[in-house]
Amino acid sequence: MTIVDVPAAGIAGGPALPQRRHLATAIPGPRSQELLARKAAAVAAGVGTTIPVAVVAAGGGVIVDADGNSIIDLGSGIAVTGVGNANPRVVEAVTAQLNAFTHTCFTVAPYDSYVDVAEALNRLTPGDHEKRSALFNSGAEAVENAVKIARHFTRKQAVVAFDHAYHGRTNLTMGLTAKNIPYKSGFGPFAPEVYRAPLSYPFRDGGLDGAEAAARAITQIEKQVGVENLAAIIIEPIQGEGGFIVPAQGFLPALVEWANANGVVFIADEVQTGFGRTGAWFASEHEGIVPDLIVTAKGIAGGLPLSAVTGRAEIMDSAMPGGLGGTYAGSPLACAAALATIESYEADGLIGRARELGDLLLGRLNGFRTDDARIGDVRGRGAMVAIELVDPATGAPDAALTGRVVAHAHANGVLLLTCGTYGNVIRFLPPLTISDELLNEALDVIREGLAQA
């Protein structure tokens, strides 16, 4: 495939790309169609794609395809490239590491960057207790290890996840994940001793406040599982794939209090919310909760595969030497990227920038909602915001409308992602390096899509 030349124009937090929306061809263009044809012949059908383009460059707030189309990025690789794609600090750090060595396996011949990342995570995660961290490759792998560690520490087996949860696509994490299609259907049987409790979902909870929703969940756990059997509860402080659901105030603290009182490990899955996305280092901070274990991935390494479990030293240290690890876990390349990513968040004020983007998104989307009853809810924190689209007469989820709006956005050069159990939620995950001008232009396209749908 021929790669188009990309004009140069400097942008902080990304490569030299013009920060604009530009359509040189229809989407997909001929070169992207060529790649899609090759994909169909070479890649398993179960590996889907969201937008039909062949990406050749990305940075700031745009991605550029092989046909010369410049598309506004409101997905960040599913909340991965918060510091911008090809962030200069990340590129420099990874290049230096490539020139030193690419791999030894930390559990064979260790290196300091793994320890540096662990020390940084211990410092940044909520709570001033003594902590330990272990590094892995993916969010699902880290979730599995968090559950494994909790079971080993408590000597109990049961684990409770929540309605609408998404925790991954491995066997155990499929069991924790709620949504059947496309994540679970036909892939069972799943790992045993996994149970589900009701989440606080303010838009669909019939007025339950956080304390009432927590009492409902706790009662179900006590009656259907039993604290004497329960190793851990695992929850996303703001759900990701489940629909960007922000639990009612007080729901999470009540669960933490109950877990602490009953010797149950509280695991916060911050794979999508972690590292500044919500306008705090971690979404747990918004309600002042301190998880026993916290799972991170996605945005922690600027686009390289890295994940972690960080938690109370006594829990993390309960596993025997050799019980945690993996051949590529804590890759030196990914560790170098993570350290540069942390530096970028701190030096470039990106957590504050997430709050600014959240104010812009919530302000404009709530304005759309005032004029359009099909937008049933606008919710989120920081640069993690969503709209839920419904039938205005019944409040029923409207997945078809959602699909039409997203198709309009893609055809007009705006990358959007959907989510939600009912397929009716549009999520906004812009890189924190995007400009206000680009984000407003993308929102104009979405407003057009709503009008035309």
C-alpha cells in the first residue's frame, strides 16, 4: 500500500500533523478499501473494526489515513492515547530503550524501569498505606491477576462483579463481563464462582440514591453469595463499555465500607478511567475511596501495551515468588513509555486539561439535550463523557438512532465510539491534547448527525 505524505506542522503532544478535519476522499477511500479487502482475506472475522480507514499517522487530535483524510479523533484508541498519539516524550524514551535493549524478561534479569513504574504507581494511586505493584500486558490480564491475588490472600473463591460491567475477553474476565454479544456468546463455559450484583445506574434506577442502591447490592450479595465465601468485589468507578455509567453519589463509599468491615477485597478496575481521564489521576478520587487493589492499563503507557495491579502491601505480597509475572509483563519498552507518559501528565497539565475538556463537552452536549428529547442523559467526568439516546416517548434505548449518528460522524471525518449494554450510548474520549477548536468542530458534526438521523 502506498503511504501518502503528511505535511508538517508542529503540535504539542503529537507528531507534526496539521490539526484539522479534512476529507480528500469519501470514507473509506480507495487505499483504505484495499486494506479492508486484505483484512477480510487475512484476519479472523472476529476481529472487527470501528471506522473503515487505513491509518498512517496520528497526533494531537487527529488521525490521518492512507487516502489523505484527516479525521478528528474522539476515541484515543479506547482511552489509550490521552497524552496524544506519538507523544514526543514517549517516542524519545522508547527510542532510547530500543537502542539499549528490547527484552530480558523482568523475572529472569530485572531492570530499573520496571521498579521505577512500580514506585510511580505506588505514589500516584489513592491512599497513603504501604503498597506494592506488579506489571502485566493488558487490562484483562491485570484483572485476572487482581482476582487471583485476592483469592490467594483471603483463601476464599467467590467474586462479585456488577451489572453492565466490562472487564475483558479472557475466560475469567468474560465471566466478569456482563454483555453477552459480542463478548461472551458461544465462548463458554466460563470460570466458576463469579456472581453479579445490581449497579447504581441513576438514569434507569427509578430514583434510587447511592446509599439505597448500595444497600440493594449488599443485600443481594449477602443473601446469594455470603461474605464467608467472598474473596473480592470488582467494580469500575465509572463504567466504560457498560455505558459510561457514573454511580450515584455515596454508592462506592458504601461498598468500600461494607467490604472493609467484612474482610472482602475491594478491587477498582480503573483500566479506562485511570491516568487523568476523568480529571483526576484516578476516578476513585472523586468520591474519596481507597481501593484495596487498583487495576490500570490503557492510558498508562502512551500507546504501548502495559497494565498493572497496585494495592495494599499485605495483599500483594501474599502471592509466592513466581506466582505473578509473565514473559512480556513489564516490557522495558512499555516501562519507558509509561515513565514518559507520567512525565507528560505532570509537566503538561493534562489532568487539568481533562477537566477543561469535560466542561466543554458537558456544556455543549447538555445544550444539545435541551433541544433534542432523544438525548435521554448526558453524563461523565472529565474527558470521559457520554450521551444516551432513547425513544423520547418511552425512554427505551434507541440503538438504531445511535448507529445513524455514528455513521454520519464517520462519513464526515469524526471518529466516534459507542458503548452500553443496549448499544445506545455514544462515548467521547478525546486525546487530552486536542484543541477546543477541533473538539467543537467535531461536536458540530455530531449535532448535524442528530438533526439528519
